[in-house]
Amino acid sequence: RGPHAGTPLAIAPALRSEVVGNDLNPEWHEHEVDLPSLVQDREDGQLLVEVWDYDLGMASDFIGYRLLTLKGLVELSRGATAEARRFKLDPPPAPHKQEAGYVEVQRADIVSYAYSESIDNWISAKARLVRRGGTPLSTRDKDIHFPSGQHALPK
């Protein structure tokens, strides 16, 4: 079971974003992770997205989570409107009391990079965190780049 989301998967974080301190509008650097090793080249490979609010010196607040597939993530990014590109986070289990919100996927692409005789697939996504009701958490975009696979972001 996932330690926080209660999912029936054995979750091993593949990527954990850095903490951006003292900033209500944090921006993250782009990350790329080898896709084939995470989902065995399957469009239905699952990706666990967890959203956390880091609190220095206290327990971090678990905001919510969502289990997606690579195909679903790419389809979300093709939505014509911001609302069509959002997915709702599932609320955290007790004892967490934070409101779950939405994550907007602004871009999700599968890109092939050729290395000598092999091709490795990568995916990245640009996401903007949005509160319940559609109000952005900030006016700036937050770059959260993540691969399809079983992992959590950000803590």
C-alpha cells in the first residue's frame, strides 16, 4: 500500500522535487526520468501524483493525490481550456484534514531521444496547482516535470 494515498500499489518515489522555501509562488526546475524503466513502455502504466505543503520544523501537510496513466496525462494536456486540462486530487486519508484541490496539466509530451542504437522515451509535464473551486494557488505557473510511473510529487 502507498504510505499516504492508500493505493494498492507498492510505491517507490522516482522523483521528488526540491523544496522552494519562503515563496508562496514556487517554481521548480525541469526533471526528466527514464520512462521505459517505470512503465515498461505501456500507455496504461500508472503514475501516482502526491501534492504536499512543506512546513519547516513541523509535519508537512498532505494536500491530495491522484493515480493517472501515461495516456490519461497526455490526453489531459490536449484539453482546449484550462478546466479541461485539470484533474481533481483525491482527498488525503485521516488524519490529514487539508482540502484536496486540482492540478492543471499545461503540457505533457512523450519525446524520443536517440542514443546510438537505442531510443529512450521520456515524458515531462508542466502543471499548475489550483485550489478547489478553480482558484489558482498562485499567479505564476509551477513547473512540475514528472514521468509516467509509480511515484510521488512533490513533498
